[in-house]
Amino acid sequence: MNEAIQIFLTLQNYDIRFNELEQKSKNISKSIADLEMNIIQWDRKIAQEKEEVQNIKLEIQKLEKKVQTTEETLAASKYQLALTRHSKESGILTKKIEDEWLKMSQKEELLLGKMLELDTKETEFSTLLQTAQSAILKIQNEQKDQRQHITDLEKNKSEIQNKIMAIRNILQENHAHWLKYYDRIQGIKMPRIAELRSDNICGGCYLKLSNYNNQRVDSNFPFIICEFCGRMIVITAELSTT
Ligand SMILES: [Zn+2]
């Protein structure tokens, strides 16, 4: 096969390899970002649960204050009752004490309920915290591995890039026209250089070339351009003689 074609095919192989590495690198970056999102979700969950615990604690504080106020009112009423001599006033105070007592026991019951709720919530929270911490640690380790993977890929990419540059320099010197064309068809899905298949079929788009014979370039440089997809078509020595 023509040496220039060999060089072009080598360039194409490196370009394909480079694109693959770049794609891999992108995918891993996305995966790292997804993992970061996971950590954020865990953090949110922790914050949310923590807030719930905090809210119950606040409710408990409020209830404790209410119980205390009621206790004080109750004590004051009892004191007043001890001092009063009038039976009518005594009756009113006794009723008030009963009411306050009832209120207090209701509040104490509420308080007890809240305390139990807090207990449950705190247990749940500490379980969540443990689960989250080990999950986050696992995610962070995974991210670390992936970052290392990206570093390796980048190194590999720069090595390939150097090879690509060297090959391009050679082609630029001797086959600038075709190199320019190769770059112009960048948007075409790889391979940009395809082989001519039997029966004049383009190896890239699998359509039959109608004017294959008219398009033939000299045998020193047997590329032709597919009239359908624009790919550079290699005519191997064997095929070009048929
Ligand atoms: Zn084609």
C-alpha cells in the first residue's frame, strides 16, 4: 500500500484512540460529578434530619416552659387557697386548681410523648449518620480512584497527541492537500478514511459509488472521495486493478 496512505491510516488510528480516551475522560468526569451529587444528597438528608431533631427539642423546651408556668400558677393558687377564709372564694380557687392541674397533666403527657419522639428521632439520626458517613467515605474513595484514572488517561492522551503532532508534521510537508481535506471532514463519524469494498461500495457509508472510475486519482496516491459521505476512500492495489 502507498506509504502516504499508511501514514494517514496511522493518523486516523491515533485520532480514534484519542477520541476514545477523551470520551472516557468525559464520562469519568461526569461520574465524579454524579458522585458529588450523591454526597450532596446525603448531606441534605443529614441536615434535614438534624433539623427535625432540633425542632422536637424546641417543642420540648416550649412545653417545659408551659408546664413550669402552669406549676407556678398552681402553686400560687394553692397558696391563695391556704390563706383564704371565704368559702365562695375557696370554691373558685379549688376549681381553678383542678383546671390548672388538668392542664398541667395534659401538658406533661404531651411532653412525655415528645420526649419519646425525640428519643426515636435521635436513634434514627445516629443510624442515618453512620450509614451516611460510611456511604460518603465509599463515594469519596471511588472519586479518588476515578480522579487517578483521569490523570492516567490525560497522560496517555498527551502521549498520543505528541504522536499525532509528529505524524501531522510529516503529512503537512508532503500531503498538505489531503491533510486539509482530512481535517475538513472532521464532522464525519470515524473512520474518515474507509476502504473501497468490492463492487465499488464505500466502506464508510456502504453506498455504491457511481463515478468511481472518473474519480480515480493517479496510482501514486489512490484516494478518492465518496460522493455520498465525503469520506476518503482507499483503493488498495488489488482492488484498483480489478
Ligand atoms: Zn461513503
